Amino acid sequence: MDGRQLLKRYDEFKEQAQSYRDHCRHLEQELRVVGPALYRAERRIDQLEERLHKVEAENKVLQLRNEELSGKLDRGRKVPPFFVKGHVPDKRRKTPGRKEGHKASHRPAPAHIDQHIDVPLPRDNQGQASCPECHCQLSEVTAQQRIVEDIIPAQVQVTCYNTFRGYCPGCRRWIESRAPEQPPASDLAPSQIGINALATAALMRVQYRLPYRLISQLLADLPGLNLSAGAVARQIERMGDWLEGEYDRLKIFLRHARAVNMDETGWRVDGHNQWLWALLDERHTLYHVDKSRGQKVVGKLLGEVFGGVLISDFYNAYAALDCRKQKCLGHLLRELRDTAKSNSDFAAGSFRRRLRRLLKELLLLGKSKGKMAKARYQRAGRRLEQRLAELANTHWGEADADRLAGRLKKHLPELTLFLWEAAVPADNNAAERALRPAVVMRKITGGSRSQRGAQATAVLMSVVRTASQQDRPLFATIKTLLSNAWAGKNPGLLTDIFVDSS
């Protein structure tokens, strides 16, 4: 190619480059003109979407109001007040029982038979088995076994222990012999209550949540043991004192647990408001009644140094304890729901939808722990943590959204710890389930009449629920614990495997 051809090609490329520059300049000018309009259109779309969600929320409220007003006119039916829960809508359910053709499921046969009773058929004049109705002789007579399980009616058994008492110059105190199931000697007159009656009263009180008067009446109606309600209360207090060693060991054990759930609720003591605290892991539960709801109670129960993970709600009393924490995501979801009911602007905003969706994704990922590949799981967890941080650091321009965003920012590391710790749950439901029977008991009995009675209730509730968590027979466990306490044996039946966090 000679020089003229090269110059010609150069001129062509130069003209083409100039054409591209002119076209690019034209596009830039067009973008400057169209860009603001495009931005305004996007803002308008966002405003219309928020308005649509707000209208939908208002429409839902109006529909509920319309249904309520229509119900008032429906055959004069009385509408319940707002605090009464509505009926659960009927759902199509499966027919109860197993499918046709499956083997029937019955109670297992007893392991042994205590007595055999022969039940003969009627006999006629010839000594042959006959029908009791028409007196006709029966044919093909075969033997059958009909097993019946029943309980023996309880009765009071009075035992007199003939003991011996003497003075010890070395110990400088009186020593008296005692049988294994005999309660320690007391000045109570004229007799004491045995170990079976004590264990029964304890179960009636803390497991079946009966008031003292009903316990007294039940003991009088069934076995015929006459005890006043005040006597039952005093026996409960004595059992609380006897089992104090097991209670203290539970507290020490939970201080060394890998993960502990904690929550509190109100408790009445002699007409005054106090607080019932619940502290638990998978196999042990400790209840504590205190006048305070402050952070000092958390330190009293868990100690000044706690090496495990504390799972709790967002109550500020738990913040002072220096340990790793996991905040309950269930509380966040419930607050999103309740706030949306009372604030239509919050319900229509994007913060609620985005946070709700993100929390559900966190819970779903937590359930996949150990099932996904490690690298994939870690990538997904880090992405969710980044999205959570973006929500926490954004200003939303709505009071409730900014309030919850501030809470996210404050507790950001404490919302996703369950993703990385195997023994840590994402919610505090375990502590709430532990408090639920106590709340039912408080509603039935009204609480406690004295501080000693409240402490005894906390001790017995701790022992019984821990035994239930470990699938121990409750009645036998209480008897064993009382026998060990009377014999001076070291406690530890419910904490026989001590796990050191180090």
C-alpha cells in the first residue's frame, strides 16, 4: 500500500472518529435533557407505590370495620369487645385417625399382672356353662384374658418411728436416730407429714398449680389426710429450705452453660409487685423471685463473668452484662406486626417489608446450619449481615422506622450470632415457654403470701421443671431429693454431668 492510499485511509478514519464524537456529544446533550425527567419519573413511581401500599392498608382497616358493623346488624348478634380474640376460621382438616387398612394403635400391654381373678360363666342344673338370659347351654367355650389397669385408692398410713436420742459432748448437741424416709425431727405437734404426702403436695402446687385450699381439700377427699391450707403452705416452705442445695447447684451449673435463655415476668408477694426471673438451658431451669427488675439481678444470677451466650429480648437490663449476646428475632417480628397495626404510615413504608423479609431469610438460613456447604453458608450469612447493616444505617424519615433502625444499629452484632454458634437459637421462645406455667399459676393462686413462700416456690418450680426437661419421673425425683437432703448427701442429682465452659 503506497503513501496516497495510507493518507486516504487516514482521512476516512479521521472523518469516522469525528462522526462518533459528534454522535457522543449529541447523546450527552440528550441525556442532560432526559436525565432529570427520568429521575422525576422514578421518584413519582416510588411515591405512587408508597401511596398504593398506604391505600391498601387503609382499605384493609375499612374492610375490617365494615365486617364489624355488618356483624352488629346480622340478626342482632352481639359483637365482642376489641380485646376478645375472634374465632379461628374453619379449615378443611383430615379425618382423625389412621388411614383405612393400617394396623390399629393401642396402649401397650402391662409389663406384669398383679392378680388373676377367675370369672366363671353361669351353670345349669347339669353343671354345664349356660346363657344368663335364656339359660341355653353354651358351645365352643374358650378361656379369655381381659386385662384391666386401675389405681388403688389412697389411704393414710400412720407410722411411729421409735427413735433414740442422746447428747454428744464432742459436738455439744443432741443426736437422734432417723430412718431414711423419716423427715427431720420438728417441734410440730402432734405429728409430721411423710415423704409421700410432701412430694404429692409439691407436685400439686408447682406442677398442677393448685391453690393451697384446693390442695388441702384434695388430700382430705382422696387419701383422707387432714391438713389445713396454712399447714400445706408451711410444708412447702420447709421443702424449699431442704432443696436449697440442689437449687444453688443449678445456679452454678447454669453459670457455666454454653448458652442461656433469660426472661422475666411479674410476681405478687404479699400484695406487692415483684419479679419472677427464668434462667435456663436445654436441660436445666432456674426460677428466681426478686424485688428488682434491674441489671443487678442479671449479675446476681449469672455472676460477674459469664463465658456463654445470653439469649434475651431487648430489655436494657441485660445490656450491662459483659458477655456475648443473641437478641430475640421473634420479638422484632412481633413488634413489626404490632406497630403496623397502629401506624398506617409505618405499615405502608418499605422499612417494615424489607426488615420482615430479611428476618425471615435469617431464620431460614439458621435452619440450614450444618446442611449447606460451609463456604456457601458463610457467603449467604455475610450478605444478610450487610443488608441488615444497610437497613440500620439508613434514615427513613418515619418515627417508628427510625426508632427500630436505631435498635438494629445498637444491637447489630447481637442479631446474627445464632448463624455462627451451633448452640445458640435465634429467639427467646424457650424462656417464654418456661414462664408460661408460672403466669398461669400466678393467675390462679395470686402469687405468694411471704418472701419465704416465694423463694420456696421458685426452688420447687426449678427442681420440677428441670426434672421434666430431663424426662425424670417427677414424684420419684422429689422423694429422692428430699431423702438426700435429709441424709445430708451432697446435691447434684439434676446436675450430675458438670460441663465447664473452659
